[in-house]
Amino acid sequence: MIKKGILSVIAISCLAISAYAADKVITPESLSLRKTDIVDESKAAPVDAKFDAKAPGQAKTLERSYENAPPLIPHSVDGLVPITIKNNQCLGCHMPDVAKGVGATPIPESHFTDFRPKTELKDGKIVKDGKVVANTTDVTVAKFKKLKKLNPARFNCTQCHVPQANVKPLVKNNFKPEFSDEKLKHKSDLLKVINEGVK
Ligand code: HEC
Ligand code: HEC
């Protein structure tokens, strides 16, 4: 008797679950973050982002996204991008020798540093400190060499530093950064701490 009772309870629950599932149709739109048909994206236009920040010198720097994150560009980049081999206007205001004069944050020392001084490509193999390695991260402690010039790997500023537009994020970001020092909310010290926890 008891067994039968349990079985019928299970059977009824199964029916209820399948009826509920049949009722719930998953549409392509409901899977899409943009709420558009993901099968046919030809009609999906990007949002009309307004990059309406103030001109350089009139903007206010933004808090760093986390400690030693590349700072966001708080000012307008109208007429400054794209950066080309022959034209990088960012340097005109951010190189350390001019930055103070125009009230811009100077490009930090880390951008005048080669973090892979002893890595070379020999016969298609990566050679680090004279030894063949599987990849450049095999040696954990970062060795570096100060350069007199900006490291060319840092030339394309907008690869890491980005201007801000007034758009609503598709997914809310709940990340809350923690800073080891309040000052680092508006300043970086990467070169000082690069081997922290490794050495
Ligand atoms: C005309 C001078 C000028 C030019 C050109 C310029 N900047 Fe700036 N930049 C500034 C000033 C001044 C600030 C400080 C905020 C302000 O006053 O607008 C600043 C702030 C910044 C910051 C934030 C720094 C921080 O401490 O948070 C970044 C990142 C930045 N600029 C990147 C760039 C990049 C990348 C370019 C090239 C696309 C560029 N800037 C071109 C003057 C300039
Ligand atoms: C490969 C990524 C990358 C590129 C390319 C790059 N940066 Fe940065 N930048 C960073 C990161 C990460 C930081 C924060 C950590 C640090 O200081 O290195 C930073 C920090 C800065 C700061 C803040 C310095 C401070 O004292 O707080 C300025 C200003 C800056 N970069 C300007 C530039 C300019 C101008 C260019 C182009 C010439 C450039 N960066 C290219 C990643 C990059």
C-alpha cells in the first residue's frame, strides 16, 4: 500500500514537471544577451554608443578598475585615434618629460621596460636564459631591463587603455576591487611589485 502510494506520488510529480517543461519554450531571443535572434544576426545593430567625454585637460581621471589595471581614458579621443606608426598623439602629452606641464599622468616606468630581455627565437624554438623552453612563462620570476626609449610593445596605447562611452552594460558587473593602498586607486606601482609572491 505504502509502496503504491510513493509510486503514484512520483508519477504525478513527473507529469507535472514535463507539463511545466513543455510550457517553457526557449526562444533564440531569450538566449541572446542583446535580446535579438541569435540565428539571424543580420538585423542586430551595435548600440549607439556616445563617446562624449570632455577634451584632454578638462576631464577627471577615473578610479582604477583594480590595482595596477591599465587606467581608462577619461577624456575624449576625437582626432587622436587611430594611432598609426607615424602618428601617436598620446605621446605628445603623456611622455614623462611633457606630462607634468599639461597636467597629464606620465607614462609609467613599466612602459620603458623590456620584460623579456633574455628571450629569443632560435631555429623556431623559444630560448630563455640559454635554455630551450616550452613557452615564455616557464620561468616564473620576471627579469627586466630598463630601456631608454618607450618599449615598442607599448606603442599602441588603445590596445590596453580605452575611452569611455555612456552605455548600459548588458550584464551587471558585481566585481569590487580591493586596493592594498588607497593611493593605488589613482596610481600604479607595477614595477615595484611585479615579482610579489614569486620571489
Ligand atoms: C592634449 C594632451 C593629451 C593628449 C593628446 C592625450 N592625453 Fe591622455 N590625458 C591628458 C590629461 C591632461 C589627462 C588628465 C585628465 C584630464 O585632465 O583630462 C589625461 C588622462 C589620461 C589617462 C588617465 C590617467 C590616469 O591617471 O587615470 C589615460 C589612460 C590617458 N590619458 C590616455 C591617453 C591616450 C591613450 C591618448 C592617445 C589616444 C591620450 N591620452 C592623449 C592629456 C592628453
Ligand atoms: C600592453 C598594454 C598596455 C599598453 C600597450 C599601454 N599601456 Fe599604459 N598601462 C598599462 C597597465 C597594465 C598599466 C598599469 C600598471 C603599470 O603601471 O604598468 C598602465 C599604466 C599607464 C598609465 C598610468 C601611470 C601611473 O603612474 O599611474 C599611463 C598614463 C599610461 N599607462 C599611458 C599609456 C600610453 C600613453 C600608452 C601608449 C604610448 C600606453 N600606456 C600603452 C598597460 C598598457
